[in-house]
Amino acid sequence: MSDLKFCTVCAMNNNRSMESHKVLMDAGFNVSSCGTGSMVRLPGPSIDRPNVYPFGTPYEKIYKELMSQDSKLYRANGLARMLERNQKIKLAPQKWHEGRDVFDFVFTCEERCFDSVCEDLLHRGGNLNKIVHVINVDIKDDDENAKIGGQGILQLATMLTDACQKGKTHEDSVPFEDKIMDILTEWQEKHPTLPLLYAPAYY
């Protein structure tokens, strides 16, 4: 696999970004994941009683607390299964704004996360003068759509990586930055239910 660095981002770094993280990781990509929310909010016993945790709270700790609270409920709504998966991927949800890794591609899973990432990168000042391609793949926040979106992101990451490799080995004389819109258009035609947004930004 290439030396490109990817990051998947949703609001809570629990469902959509973690499903995409797992899919890309399993395929051999160098991938991290983050959330853009102020806190990690997960469904609770009722709509007005969510479970709220600070970013950095280990998935295992969240899992144990929820299972002691009401294991039947959290098994039934899929939260237990999601947290079991997350524990196998990394320690805890991470907040985008606190990270200082430099990525080549950032996949966000909803427009407000896309806006938050782009705004944060703008505020960082672009001192490294290194381009990062921020791509939003709009994914509904449920288990089924997270899986569909994860597969879509995997296909897009593969297409982008292939194009980058060809540019580096001079198999293709067209610079990658001049090809990215064609790649995104081709991918979007195959995935009409996953609306796409794109913005180049700089570290």
C-alpha cells in the first residue's frame, strides 16, 4: 500500500468514521479517524437523555458503563456491537481539532463536519504549504448506511491512491491535482445516493 495518509471524520467518532476507518484499515490503508463534535453523544434511554462523554474516554469504559446501565437496550439498538467493534480499532474517540497529524486525504461523513474541518484547516494558517484533499461523502448516521458509505469511501480511496501512484511513477503525465475532479465525478456517477463535496485545503 502507498504512503498516503487518510483520515475519516464524523461528529462523534463512533459510527460512520469508525466503520470507514475499519474498512480502510482492513484494506491496508494508513488511516486515522476523528470527530468534530464538542462532546461524544450516544443514544440513551430516551431522546432527551443521551449518554454524553468527553472525547478521549476509552470505548471500553463507555461500553462497560452502558452495559451496566441497560445491556438489553444497548444490545437491541446496536450500540453495544458498535462499541465492541470500536475497541478493536483504537483506544478512544479523538477530536479533530486537537489532532496535529498531517493527512493527504480527509473523508468527512456529513456537511457540518466537512465545514468544521475546512474552517479549522483555514485557521491553522497553511504554514506547511502542503495540500490536503477534504472530501465529504454524505452518510446517514445509522448502521446500514455506515456500512454502505464505508464501502463507497474504500472504492474512492482506492481510485485516488491509484491515480497518485501513476503520477509518481510517471505512468501518467497529468498531475494528480488536475485529475481529482474527474475521479470524483466518475465515483459520484457510481454512487448517486452518496452526495459528494470537495475542497482542497492546506496545512
